[in-house]
Amino acid sequence: MSSGFNTDVRVGEQIFHVQTEDRGPSRPIIDTAVYQNGRVLHRRSSNYGQFAASDDFNMDALRQRVEEQHRSVIESLRSGVLDADIAAATEQASRTVGIQVQLLNTGSWLTAGTVSLEVEVVRRSERQPETGAQVEAVIEGAIQETRHTAITNDQGRVKILFPLPPLGRGDLALVIRAAAGEEKDEIRFSMRTRAKATQAGPAQ
């Protein structure tokens, strides 16, 4: 199974995260998602079932396909081909009722083995802070998945601080959930790149 690719892409003043993964062998699909602030704004999937069943199939060729799709989406993002799709997804998210959880320090939440999350919860319709929302953070894929919770203040914000737990060998993700009454929201950030950086030294 391909390990996939993760790339941060700057377009003007915006930063997007592009993640491509091979879902096989039980699901022979190459899946690419464009994230911003933990939310999927665009997705591209391709089925390679016919290729997998052919005599030409090998892992090097599959990895090349994964990398080609990853690069293609990045090129589409940089060239503006995806502008309409991303604008539509962003507008749709802003019109949705309920609450929205956001990570304010997306570039610095993991430093020297410590997870430090600055989280904000707002109401989608009027963009006002949600006071008293319960926020939960967990590292999915950790050897022991411990949930860390806190309640938002009158500005709809909360800070959650905890040491990075021992990590497993599978897919890793930081998941942040928020709940206010019956309304819920969730965002997630792939940790494959960050986990490697942490093992080698302090994250940049």
C-alpha cells in the first residue's frame, strides 16, 4: 500500500494542504483531498481496479500514479483551475447553520513534543462566538488515544495543552470536535509529516 503524499501549497495569501493516499488493496482508489484549516474544499478520486488486475501492475507503477495525481491537483490549485470549486465549498460552509470549530494556530500547534491548541468556536450564521461549547481534542492513531476536553470562554475560545502521546505506525491525525447542545462540528489534520518532524527534532 502506498504511503501517500502530503504537501502544503501557498496560493497568494492562502495556504492549502494537499493529501493523496492509496486506499487499496481492498479499495483500489487513489484519493486526493485539498484542505484548508482542516476542512475539505476539493476532492479527486480515481479507481485503478483495472490496472491492479492487469499484468502490468506493480507497486512502483502504483506509487507513480499516486504521485502524478498528487502533482496534478497541486498544479490545478496553483493555476486557478480549482478556484471556482474552492470558492463554492467555502461559501457553502459559511451558509450552513450550526457551529464551526477552528484551530487558530494551524502552523504552530505542535512544538518540541507538546501539543498546544488555540481553538475558537463560532456560530456559522452570524459568526458570533459560542460560549460554553465543549471542545475535545484527540490524536487518532496514538498507542493510547486520550481525549482532552475544555469549555469555551465568553469569546468562544479555549486553549488545550498536552504532551504528544506515543504514536502508532498507522495513519495519524489531530482531531478537534466541538459540541453545543445538539450542534456539533469536527476538523482533522493529518500528522504524517509532523510526526516525522517530531521524531527527528522540534517541529518547525
